[in-house]
Amino acid sequence: MMNRRLFLRLFLALCSALGLSGSVVLLLERLGLLDSTQRPQIEAQRAEFEKAARKANTIEGAIVSRDGIPFTSASEPGKPALVTALCYSSLVGYRTSTSSSGLRREFGDTLYYAREEGGGTADSLVMTICAELQQIAYDLVKGQGRGVCCVANARTGEVYALASCHGDVEFDANHFSQNFSLYTETEGYLLPPWLDVNPPGSVAKILTTAAAVEAGVDLTYEDSTGEYKGIRTASRAPGGTLDLHKAARTSNNPYFAVLADRMSLSDLIRAQEAFGINQNFLRLGTSILPAESTLTADSARSEARLQAIGQGGLSVSPLTSMAWLGAVATGELTTLRIADHFEHTLPDGSTEETPLPEAYEVEHRSLNLRPETLTTLQDVFSETAKSYGLALSGNARVFGKTGTAQVGTSGLYTIYLAFSLVYPDGNAYEAVLMREKSSEMSSVLKPLAKQLLAAIDRLHPAWEETT
């Protein structure tokens, strides 16, 4: 025979589905089937059942771009909305009866539940994403293994594109269950690539440059061998007479290792902290962007030399390296936001906006560098960007740096190209391309970055109008 506890649980579930659970609890008490000590537990179960019933009767809220393009299309009540294009799949995430990812996981409490107790359509989530740029960014990374392409406003933190390729197999949120075994063949496939942690490679030379200029060390070096204390140039050829500008353009590893030996460990640590290392400051929404270093005042000089070229115990997310270039353009670090607000449709067809919680607000932190240091960074990495073919007509300035980080002993690399640009009116943007387990060096990203820069230059006036 069914025991009383199980009977009450099933009975409450049925009543919740019918919208009768509140009055039924009172009736059970009056009939003596429920004593006062059981009420808190029963009330908790009732709330759980009511929430489940509301979810089952809710059409998932739409996710739309800043320009009103839908990322999702409404499905049946209680079922996942359909993602409208593959370029949105990783961003929107999958949804099953027990779990979810991406925006669905972050904002499921709003997207899955209508405001009305009996169900209906949930509120929409309006993004900062530009739909056209999102497609462009996805086309730049798809089919090339695991990678990321991101573009953001370096001053407001608004993300205009965040395209991820999870691996050789494209991620399709609409067919998650059918493809689950395929997706899980590769360890870590389902994790968001923009949170992957790798050495930044030569992008970290921005930090080393800042440290050296702040410390006032000698910035000239004669590289006659192509090697310094075990650190070599990528070509194994000597770099000749080097100053900071030439060393950055050629990404000469021995030069930056020498700079690490010329400054104190504290100088390099201060610069790392200025750019967000070990600070837990940089984030996208509420997700902290990894930015970690093992360097301490007691570390060996060999570790400082490795970190000066972006190897060793220095590890970051691709969006961290993007933030460094944004900081070169603006002089400050800025956290990122990808969601703008919720939108509720009223019975008369009009809409009302609801802001996101305070935790999603953008924060800014000054680099606190001397003005001449920031000017040097801008001059050096503007020249570096020009050497990649990254330039715009007029007075807009572009800053950039590639990075090739060796991972383990596999002979494969994590490669980056991060850049930023600032227009005469002060509007500034930052971007990054990252590819993991690449057999090629970062130079292969230069033509892709040129395409991305051209798209930003073409599309940015519309963003400024709606910022």
C-alpha cells in the first residue's frame, strides 16, 4: 500500500499542475491529514511542484540581438526554443530537462518561467550582440578546431560578437541530445572556449613592455645569437640591434627575456597586476575571466624570463588578452557585458524593460601607469599592428599583438591575435582571435584579423547610435 508521504507528494504534484495546491494544503490540514510540523516541508514541496508546473506551461523567452534579430524561435510550452543559426548555438547553449549551458544556464530563471502562475510566454533577453558581426566572427573561427572570436567596446564593455568553435565537430544546440555521444568524445568539448586557460604567448609582451618602461631600464639590446639563457627567437636567427619598437614588431623573445633580467621581480609583478593578473577583476557578466601568474618575489629569474614572453606559469583566457589591448587604447581595464536587459510584453502589446541585476554592471579600473608609459605602449603596438597590415584610413589608431604559446611537448600551439582601435571621437573597440592545438604559428591569423577590423569599421556607427 502507498504510504502517506508518497501519497501527499503525488497528490500535491497533481494539484500543482491544476493550480490548486495552495487551497489543497489548507484542506488537508482541516481534514487532519497534515499536522503543523509537516507544513514547512509540504510548503517547500508545493513551491517546487508549482515552479515545475509553471515551467512546463511556459514558452521559452526569446533571446534577441541589439538590433532585434532573434537568436531563438519559440517552440512548445516546456520545450527548448529553436536556435535560429549555428553561429548562436554556443552562445545560447543547450537545454535538456536536467541541465543547460550558455545564456540559458545564466538566465534560465527568467527565460524558462512566465511571470503568470499559469504559464504563458517568458520575458525576452535583449543582448548587446550585433547579429551581423556575430555571423562574421563565427565564419572566421569555424572549421579550424577549437577557437574564439570576440569583439567588444573597450569603454562600455558591450560585447558585439562572441563566436566559439568547440572543435572539429560544429556544436548544434538544437540537436544536443542526438549528438551528445559525439560531443563528449573529446574531453572538455562542451566547456565554453572563451573560458579556456592557456599561456598568452607574446601578447604578454605588452605587460613586459609596461614593466620595463615604468622601471626605466635600458631598452636597447644586441641580439647576436638568437638565444638568451635558453630562450630563442622563433626563427632561431639573431635579431641584431634592437630597440623596443623593433623587438615588438619582430616579437624577439631574447630581447624581452633580457628586459625581465634588467628589472626587479616586483616591477614585473606590478605590471601584471595592473593588467588584471591575480586580481579576479576581469569578467564577462558574472563569470570571472582567468588571469593567473605563479610569479612571486621569491621566484627564480628563469620563471620571470618565461613569463616575460608569455610562457611558464602565466595563464589567461582569450578574452583576458583582448582586454589588455583594450587597455592600451583607453588606459583602463573594463569588464564585459553581453546581456542588456529583459523585455516583458504587456497584454496591450507594448513592452517594458527590466534591468539586469547589479552584479552585471560594468566596472572600470585604471592601469595607473605614468602617461609616458601609456604613450609608449600605444606607439609601439600601433607600429606592431601596422606591420600586420592592421590599419585604418583617417586618424583612427589600431594597436595589436600576436601570440604563439607552446602547450606541452605536442608540437602544437595556442595562437592569438588581439587588437584594439580608437577613433578620433574617442570610441574604442577591442577584439581577439584565438585558436587552440594549432600546428601553425599566429601569423595565419593576420588576414582574418584584417577582415574583422574592416567589419568593425563598417558596422561601428550603428553601435554608437544605440550605446
